Amino acid sequence: MKCSKFLLERGALAALVLPVVLLVQASPVAAQLAGLTPAQHALYREAIESFRSHHYPGAYGRFAALADAGHVPSARIALLMAQEGSVLFGSDWTATPLQQQRWSALQINGLRSRLLPLDHDNGD
């Protein structure tokens, strides 16, 4: 019973992590860099490289800084890392309640902006 609960939890966590891994590894970089300053471009690339090389603390710090600056893809990753860090990455990272609220709002607004053109195209 314990084993099946563990596997179920791991499966649910994998469902949370998979979108982040796909975002970091397969997303078009140009789309992720839109609206960033040259310094932020460099920071985002460093964050991705840190994540890919399993240097999660460095990745989290960079993603969190970019999320605080309003970068939606970084907010998505930083929020996941802050909320699930101990289970997924073996580390606890902190984010204030205000940071978590802002990062969540960035994600929601980002999703809305991607969905609204679809609704408009259908006449909805």
C-alpha cells in the first residue's frame, strides 16, 4: 500500500514537472526572451543552463529574480520550484506569500493573453 501511494504521488508530481521540463528544454527561446533586456536575456539563459545541468539552487535564484521582474515563463518555473522544491529537487526554496501571489497572477495573465485571441477568432 505504501509503495502504490508513493508511485501515485510520484506520478502526480511528474505531471507537474513535465510541463516545466518541456518549457526549459523544448520551447522556442525567442518567445521566452520577448520583452527582456539584454541583461535579463543573459540571466534567463544562465537559469536554463543551471536547470539543465541540475544546479537547481542557481536556477531558482535566477528564475525568481526574473519572475520578480515580471517574466512569465520564469514565474511559472520559480513558483513550481518554491512550492514543490523539497519533493522534486531535494531542496527548499522560499518565496514570500506576495511573491507567490504575484507569480501566480503573472501565469494567469499570461494564459489569458494566449487564450483571448483564440476566443476572438471564433467570435466569442
